[in-house]
Amino acid sequence: MSNEQSKSSGTSPWVVLGVLALAAVAVYTIASGGQIKKLGIFGLEVEFEQRQDAPVPVESEAVPTAAPIPAALTTSQWMPMDLNGDGVTDVQFWDSDRNGDGIADYRAFDTNRNGIPDQYVYFDATQPGGAIFGFDPRETGVMESWGWDTDADTRTDTWAWDLNRNGFFDQWAWDRNRDGAIDLYGYDANEDGQMEEYREQ
């Protein structure tokens, strides 16, 4: 067999590269929870969709990033909260009515009872469950994450983070089985509201 004949009968390196590229996309698609609908070989056609059971991010136009508590807040303004009914204060809270209509606009919580708020709830009828929760675990006055009670069962089931502090959410988390623990994370790298990656907890 001549060299010319062996060259013509061999597989083109471009076809091999194309097949490898499609295989890589297929593996990534399945691993990230996508479903392959169409997968070409020579035309390099790939089409997939996000997992059907993935939750949808919460739409929120104005999420508060800074704590609204006045600097003059003193411990005498805190109200005790006994969560388990054993007669011992578990959490302190303080309400604020910013517009003077007699209805609390937000509530600040001091969960470790050190006199510094670390969680907030903003009462807002435009939000899922009528409220948005802010979490400041390091007590710096800046929210590190936000949460929603999307099914109005009084428990936060959806969280979001703005990791790069640019005003857009880039990481999400969900408690899908309502057991109080996060079981799914979503990553929105380009901050367009669509998850590029999901990870089970």
C-alpha cells in the first residue's frame, strides 16, 4: 500500500477533534444536570436544556445591602423572643417603622444576644412570602446573603449571594425538601439570571 493510499484511508484529525469536543460537551452537560436533546457529529450540533427540577431564581429589583439599624441603637430597645417556650430568651429583636404608618417596615434580630444585629427581615409585599431576609453573620453592617420564604411557610428556603459585590446575584442556594438545610447550589457566572452550573449538597 502506498503512502498516498494510507493517507486517504485515515480519519481526518479535524473529525477526531470534533468528536472529542462533542464528547466533552456531552459529559459536562450531563454532569451539570442538563439534558441532551440533539448531538451532531460532523455538523458539530449540540443542544441542551437546564434540568427540569431546578428552582427558578427569585426576582428582586431592590435588595438592601446595608443594615438599616441606627447607630444609636441600645440594648434597652430590644424585645425578648422565646422561640422554644422554655421561659428563656433565645433571640432579641427590634422593629422599625420608617414611614410612621404604624406598621413595622423591618425587624432586626440579635441571635447571639450580644447587642449587635446579625439578621434582618424586610416586610415587603412585592417579595415572595411578603418578606426578604438579610443575613450579616459577621455583624459588619453589610449583608452577606439574602433569603426568601417562597412558599410562605415562615421558613427561608431560597438564598442568594453577591460574591463580587457588584449588585447582582451570582450564587444561589435552595432547600428543596424543606428540612432546614441547603441541598442545591446554583452558580450564575455571567449574572444573567440563568444558572450555568448546579451542585448538590
